[in-house]
Amino acid sequence: MVAPATGVPNWRTSPPLKIGTWNLGTHGLHHVEKVSTSLETINLDISALVMTESHISSSQTSAQAEVEHHLREWSCFWSGTSTHSAGTDRAPRGLCIAIRNSANMAPRQIGIPPLLDGTVCAVGLSTTRGRILLVGVYVPDSSASAASRVTTDLPSQAEVLTAMGHLVVKERPRWDHVVICGDFNFAHHPLDRPQSGLMGGQLNQCDHAAIAIWQATGLAEEVVDPHRRRAPNSTEVTFVHPRHKTAHRLDRFYVTPSLCEGSKVVHTTMMAEPNSGHMLVCLELPMPPRPPKGPRGQVRFKKADLSVRSHDAFKDWLETAAAKAPRGAPDLLRWWPTFKEELVRKTIDLGRQVRLERCTSLRRLEADAKVALEELVAEGPQPRPE
């Protein structure tokens, strides 16, 4: 039984979803106690926080455990290359997406191409406004030399933008909304650059190259800058160079147009490290309240099409995938999210194929019946046998 609807949700009386992005600078999360203290001081009630330049690789499990110990109220999702670079003590840039447990958004990490390890992290969220794909990104500085990128395990800016763009465009149909945020290290608008000096208020050659990749991958058609759309002439900055003292807007949000209405970008001057130079930037998204539980609410559940379970191709794929599963618990936990993504994708693709085959069979039967009917009409009534 479906209870009567409770009316249109009042977004103004429901607390907004707040997503933050923060470049932690030189020390990253190795000084996690300062990060935790700063979060309490800022008091923005952030539910999801993208922290770029964590300087923690995927193999540094003890460092990750220390961070998770300090951030007990959060679930942390990591992205970083598996080892330190050869011949250097510097850790890869790395990302960490922390989701506040009290937000009840059922976060799950999304698999990314190996090229993006340490520069992109993706997490799926379930909210009252729909399913949101949250993508945290650290785009390398275009001025870094090839030798510098090798010693820090960084791909080029063009490689990261291209791979990230293809990932988002590929994943987009599976999500209601997309939010991309982080340190982009290029300007998308002349006002994102310093307004004084020799190149004041002008995009440089690297900016134009990055924008060209952004458009070529299809990102320009999928997401927009909510702050620039709401305040086209804004001169807000998010980064002040520690030595040159030049101000840029490098830390930004991009969202699907459906999220722009009512959204607001908030900038703060609080930073985890004085030599970071990056501000914490927060995106506020208005949220409808969750539907009431019990007979007063209108809650409907979509039934999954599980007919593919009996399909031979699905059985063969499942047996092959299960045979490749690692035996050890740590490896199994790392393998499981990727397996779930592949399982969902396989079920969707095979479900389409099964439905297409079913429709094709019905249409073939309809065509045969139509031909048989036309033949009967052409032959006319037959005399009854004596």
C-alpha cells in the first residue's frame, strides 16, 4: 500500500549538503592533528571533504590508520600510487575524500584508471537529491618539468585532464548529479588569474591548452562552475603564492547544471598549514528532507531486473570473476569495490541485451502472425469438409 504524498519538499527548511575541497600543502595529512583542529575551528558542518596533496601513498597503511584514528567521525577513501618514487624521499601527491558518518550517504569508492592514482579519487553518494558522483582531483602544475614529474610520480597536466574527463563522461549516465572539485592548477576564466602585473587578468598558453582538453573530452557539456555562473564578475581567490604573493582561483567546483539552482560557494581563509597558501572552499547544495518513515511517507523501491541471473553468459562471467578473486583479506577488500562496479555494469549491459532479445522474439512472432493472417485473408473462406 502506498500512502498519500506529503507534498513538495521544502528545501529552505532542510540543512544543505556541504562539500569542501582543501589543498593541504607541504605536509599534507602527516600533520593530521592540525587538520582536525582546523576543521573544528572552521565549524562549517561539512559532510564531505576532498583533501588534495595528502602526501600519503596507497602502501602507507600506518599513515592512513593514523589519519582515520584522528578523524573517527569520518570514513576515508584514498587515492595514491602504491610506492614512493625511486631515488627520492618525496611521497606522491595523493588524495583523500572524507565522508562524515552522520551524513548517512552510504559512500562507496569508484574505480579509476591506474594513470589517475594519486591525482583523482571518486566516491558515490546517496542523498535526498539523488545519487551524486563526487570526484576529487589534483591537476599537476603545467610548469613542472618532465624530470620533476618523474621524481614525484606525477603524470602531465594534459594526461590527467584527458583521463579524468573520459572517466566522468563515461560514468555520467549512471548518476543523477556530478560534483568535481579540487586544485586544478589552471585558470578557466581571466578573473581566475591575478588582476595586476604584466599578464594581469589574462589566460596564459597553458590555460588555453587545458581549456581545449576540457572541451574536447566533453566535460564542458556536462558540468559548469556554479560560482562563476552565480557571480560572473567575482574576483574571489583561493590561493596566494607563498613567495610571489600572487593571488589565483585554482581551487574550484564544477557541478552538473541541475545542481546550480540554489547552490552557493563559500570561501574561508582558514588553512591547515601557513605555507600551504590554499583556502578551504565549500559548496552548499540545498537538499530536500528525507521522506518520513512509516505509513505517512511515500517510499517506493525500484525492483532490479534479476532475470540475467539465469543467463549463460552472466553465469560464465561470474564464475570467471570469482575465480580471479584474491584469497587474502586485505587484497580481497581492495578487489571488492572494483568487482561490484563491474558486476553492476555487466548486469546493466546484459539486461539491455536480454530485453532486446525478448523484444526481437516478440516482434518476430507478431510478424509471423501478421503474414499468416494475410495468407488466410487472401485464400478466402474454405469449404467445410463433407
